Amino acid sequence: MPTCALITLGCKVNQWDTEALREDLERRGFVEVAPSEPADLYVVNTCCVTHESHRKSVRHVRRLARAHPGAALVVVGCSVEHSAEAFLAIPGVGCVGTNAEKPGIGAVAARLVGLEGTPAEPAEASQWPSISRFAGHTRAFVKVEDGCNDFCSYCIVPHVRGRVRSRPPDEVAAEVTRLVANGYREVVLTGIHLGAYGLGTEGQWTLGALVRRLTATPGLQRLRLSSLELREVSDELIELAAASHVLCPHFHIPLQSGDDAVLHAMNRRYTGADYLARVDAIRRRIDDAAITADAIVGFPGETDEQFRHTIALARQAAFGRMHVFPYSDREGTPAASMPHKTPRAVIKERRAEMLGVAAELATAYHRRFVGRTVEPLIENSRDHRTGLLVGYTERYVRVFLDGPDELLGRIVPVRVTETLARGVRGEGGT
């Protein structure tokens, strides 16, 4: 039987897309091997959210082409949408596919290795694929939406993912039920613009309505939302998280900047005061709610004072975790042509400072749980640095503990004893 290796770069949506392709290839007779091993087929699912991620995608494909000249090499995803010619110019690439063409890639791959006489070109998807597991993960992601209508001035994603499309709720519910039956205790809803879920569905569905339906899934222990824009953190979702033992009290709300002028230039459509008001609304209803965020440093024209506004807002919001990204131009976006670019050295300094603030805030948040009992979902493998068991609570606090392998994949009670650089340490787990 032919062998295949799958390489995924980028976001959780890309990971779901790869899982759908993995199951399609298995049905066609492929046997998966590790990307480091020889294979008949290599598929690279690319990312171009930053300039560096696009370069990484191209470098990865070039390395595979050099290392495995006789293998079929297929490249799909956002970098193909952005710059297909960059991959078509690489000797050995047998096929490129856009995001819309991903569901047809399995048939193309089979043809490339001589497995079956399917068309040589990818076909556009006429329906959403589905998955029954999430290989290599303790929790399963479920894509409920694709595309974005917001067009933030720095972001290439709407240009490569298209406009919002919502998955039919019956298909989402069936997939969640299937994943729970296959042993997944936590499901994470994801999408390019998750909070826009409902656009294009029959019956005027909203994300809140979908969540309400899914939390009633028999056997589902945890449902998590991956990322929400500020205006889509609705009162309904807050109330559901406050009342439900299934929906995690964790809201990831991208901030990007704490300065109103920078937010306006980014086309973010809210102010720093709006952001803090919504955070306050969450915390009034949910004790110790986890608020996590993204921030971009070095946006064109960002002054030192404006950067300080972001630091001040982050401290006021008391984030439990922050992802900090250095600004980079994306060709075709309005921000790429803006004047007054921030020097790379300044961006590097600001990112380092913001990461220090993020670490300080995370430690402060974790300190709240010392002496308390929490319930992490233990990962299916041990922490590679320490050899300890590691898992995440419903508030996305990383917990390390000693214990037997029998605890892998289980939700267990753990008493938190101390904070660590990467989370908290605990004991128990029986």
C-alpha cells in the first residue's frame, strides 16, 4: 500500500483540514508515516498569515523536494492562495491546491501515486468534509466556519480564505457526537472568524445557539471556543459559560493594540474602553474567568506612547495568557503601503518587553489557584522537557504533576502547590 506523510503549518483550522484529508487518504488505501520517513506522497498544508510563515512554507516544500525527489509532492492551503507560483517553480511539486480545493486533494493524491484513476486536477468542494478523530491530540478541534469578512488592514487571511461560510449545524452536531463516541472528552470549536458563525445557515443560527445545542451532547465533558472577536462575545455566550458545566469559562479575545488610534488604523472597530468593558462583563458573571489575547507590536506609525497604552491595557485586563506577534507587511493589505514603518530593532525590543509583561500576568493569574483543586485534562503524552504528566484545566491553566500513565487522557483532580514558568505544579490525580 502507498505511504503518505502530512505536514501542517499554521492555525487550528489548518489542522482540522489536514485531519479531514488524513481520513480521506486512509479510506483510499494510504498508510501514514512520520514526515521524517520516506513516503510515496507528501502533503504540505501551508500558512501565510505572516511574511515569515509564508517563507517557512516555501522552505519546507523545497527541503522535501530535495530530500525525496521520487515522491509525489502536493502543496495546499493559504500560501498557495497567496502565491501559487512560488510552489509551482519548485521542481518535484506535482500539484498545488487552494483552500476550496482541499477536499478534492485525496483523489488527486491517489492519481499521482497510481492508486486509482481519478482526475489529475483538484475539484472544488461541494460540501464540508467531516472527521472522526483528531490524530495526535487529546482534544479534538471542530471547524464550524471558514472565511472572514472583517478585512483588518494588516491581515491577509480574508484574501486567502474568502468570505464567511458557516457549516450546517446538523453536520457540526453529528461530528461532535462522533468524536465523543470515539473517546474525546473535550471539543474545541474553531473557525477563521468563529464569532460570525451563522451567516448563510438556514434558520438564522448564531454561535450562541450552536453552543447551546452542542453542550447538550451526551457524554461531552468540555466544549471550548477557540477565538472570538470582541463584539461577538455576546451576553448569551457569557451567560452560557456562567451556567454550564460543559462550556469552558475561557475567552480568547484578540486585542492587537491598546491604543485607539492604532486600533482605528488596524480597522479593528472597537476602542480600548470597549475591550475593558467586555472583559469586566465577563468577570462580573464568572469567577476567575480566563481571558487570553493576541497583541501585535510595531504596527506602522506606532509610537512608544501608543505601545505603552497596549501594556497598560494588558495589565488592566489581567490576561491569563498572551500571544505577542511582531508586525510584518503582507503584500496586498492596506497596512503594507502605510508610511512610517517601525524599525525592526524597535519591534524586536517591544516584543521582548510585551512578552515579559505577558509572563508576569500569567504568573499572577496562576497564583490564584495555589492551594485549590483544579481538574486538568491530561495530555496523551508526557511533557518532553520534564517527563511529568501535563494537562490543561477548563480555564486553560497548564498543570504539571507526577503520576502513572493510566492518567493519560483523563480529567483528574489535582491540588495546585506552586506556580511555574510554564504553568502550575500540582499533586493528586487519583
